[in-house]
Amino acid sequence: SFIFTGALEPKFIEVPEQAQGVYDYIQGCYDSVLEDAVIILASQGGYIELPGDPINVGEFTNYLPMYGSNKVVYWYYKADNNIDYIQVPSIASMEEEISNYLEQNLLRCLGDFSEYEGFAISKGNIDVVTDIQNDRIVSRLNFPLDLARGDLEFHVDEYYGTLEAPLGDLYTVAKRVYDWEQEDYFLEKKTLDLMSFYEEVPLVGETNDCVPPIWVVSQVQ
């Protein structure tokens, strides 16, 4: 991936009619893999590759297991050694993860172009840059490709992918909630309020009974 700053805007790439099929084939794979990358990242708390667990022992991990193989990374958690860990992704780190996923998986989708017999195809290296905007993700692929068949010779090296999804807006809201929780502990306060509603939950109180009360952990949970 190469470094990019500023808003990325997709551009129209003019392609000769004879080469349009190959170009559309690459573009279709590009759009599909981009969507896969964003779905994985969004479903795992801003990560495609999960961060390593510094402890990796005991009952707790640095993620919440979900359906199937999905895992949602905790942005904040307390490990078994009672140390606080913060794993908040940034826009830049998410952009890099999407770009890396595209670079690693695009060729798997493209295959060897065997269905385009008759074309002499020369491929270069893949580089991707991604820009997460408020309501969409724009990605630019640099993939030098030389096509030749008969009198036709065509070189293309740039493709653009756009996915209409409010990932930037969702991240902004999630980060605001996270920062508010870190400052105000509103989730803990609401939890205590809810616990006070139930007599079955041992919070505060007194009794004149001679036998001390007993609570079963599984029932309280």
C-alpha cells in the first residue's frame, strides 16, 4: 500500500471496446473483494486481522466470540492480570487493513485470466490505497496490465472501487460513545441502577435473620 492523504475521488477510465471485457472482469473482482473487506472489518470492531492478545491465558480474551468464526474486538478490556488494555482502531489503521486485504486477496479472485484466450496479458504488482469517508469507502487500485491481441495493444494500471456504506459516520459515533464511557462510566452507572431494581441481586440491604443470606452465582447472573 502507498501513503495517501486527502479525499480520494473515483475517476472514469476510458477503455477500448476490445479490452472492455477484461477491464470489467478485473473491476468486478475488485468491487467484490472490497465489499468483503469492509463487511469483515465492520463486523469485527474495526479489524480484519485481530490484534494479538498480550496475555492469551485465563478465562478472558481480547475479543467477544460471535456467530460462526466472527469475533468482535474489545476496544477496552481488563485482562486476567488486572491490567487495562485499549484496542481502539483509527481511520488510518482501518484504511490500511482494507488495502492489505485487497492486495492479498484480489489475485485469488482474478485467477489466471484463462477465460480470455487470445489475449497476451502481462501483469504487474498490486498496490491499493483506501479512503474511508463519512458515507462511502473509495479505493484506488494500481495494477499495471498490458493487453495485446492482433493489432490491439492496451495498457491500463488504475482502477477505482466505491462502496456506499456509512463506515466513517458509524466509526465517529462509536468513538464518541467510547470516549463518553471512558470519561463518565455511564454504562457502569446504568448497570448499578438496574441491579438495584431486583431483590435477587445482592447489592445493598440488611436483615435481622439469624441465618446469613446465600446467593447462587449462576442464578444472579
